Amino acid sequence: MWEFRSMNFWRAVFAEFFGTMFFVFFGMGAALRWTTGPHHVLHVALCFGLAAATLIQSIGHISGGHINPAVTFAYLVGSQMSLFRAVFYMAAQCLGAVAGAAVLYGVTPGNMRGNMLQPGISLGMATTVEVFLTMQLVVCIFAVTDERRNGRLGSAALSIGFSVTIGHLMGPGPSLLLCSSETSSTTGMCLLQVYWVGPMIGGAMGALLYDFMLFPRMRGLSERLATLKGSRPSESETQQDPAESPSSIELTN
């Protein structure tokens, strides 16, 4: 529990709250119909992608810039961060998302709220799409932030932003795919499956695919368990920012 007493840890947790709040605010805001006329999916996708790239570049050196519980879960599955840190990251991200959505709700006219699953798309189909979209995102994140990779070129933040963009081009943002139903309980179950179960499965699959098949990490069980338990790093490592751990996002060009 040494992280609990680390100020850098709490800065990282707040950074995840801050980043997720603004990501949701701008992304969801772009997905709403602020004006009459056709709704362009490209507009929404670019906003989500650019918001992700901007925020990752801004807080990546502090927390790793996950801004997504599915990404944090993927790092946990890949044994690249402690369970303690992952729990606090996810809590901060959820609170940040609620805060961002609440602010957006407060500045949004009533007739702009309430979207539904597109006609002809079932719950299972939407969940499967989320699995694949999250899986490609996680593989991209793991690849561009891999400290073992030689000759890394370009910006990791921009690459991840492009990954988010193509994901939203394939499956437009949550506000365009929210489930509608006659009962609130059914709506809640729909949201749980599409936007929690799907991304978590996709994140785990992406982590396993990259870390065990595409570019295996040769680490023993004891080393993985030590990471999950949050074993205190060596003195030389504690002098660095904890965000420079394997779970962080490398932002050098």
C-alpha cells in the first residue's frame, strides 16, 4: 500500500479524473445535435480522437493517460499495474465521466437528450462491436507505449487518437448508440452490457493478444504477481515519476 502514501499516486488519480471528465464533455458534446441538418459521424469521430490525443499528451506523463476503465483493466490483465492503482484509476474515471456528463447535461437543452440504439442493431451486435473496437484500441496503446520497442517513431498520443477516431467511425459515440426501452431497468441492463461488458472483454482480449501472442512479455508468475500486488519499486525507481511505470504512455516523438 506504499502508493497510498505517495503524492504522485494521488496526482495520477486526479489526472485520470480530470482527463476523463473533459474527454466525456467534449466527445459527448460533439455527438449531440446542436444545430439542425444532417449529423456527420466524421465530426463526432474527429472530436473524440482529437480529444483523446490532446488529453493523453497533457496527462500521459502524470498518470499514463488511460481515461478509460477498459484500458486500465487491460493493463491490469497484462500485469502492468497494481490492482490497488487500477481500482483507484477506474473509480476516478467513473467519477470524471459523471462530472463531465453532468456539466454537459446542465448546458444541454432538453430536446437534445435521449438517444437510442440504431434501428436493426441488436444488443448482442452492439456489444460485439464494442468488444472489437476496444480490442483494437488496447492493442494500439500497448504497441505504441511498449518500452521494449526499438525505433519508435511519431507521437504515441496522436496514434492513440487515430485509433479512437477509427473506432468512432465504425461505432459512433455512446450518445448515438444508447439503448432505448420502455423501462428504466431494461435500459440500465442494456447500457451495462454494451458499454461495460463489451469494452472490458475487448480490453482483456487486446491485452492477452499483445502480451502473450503478438509481442510476449517473458515474465514469470512471481514477477506478475509482484506487479499486481504493487510491490514497492527500488530506490532508483522511486526517484522517478510513478507514471513512468510500464502502464504509462510514452509521449516522446
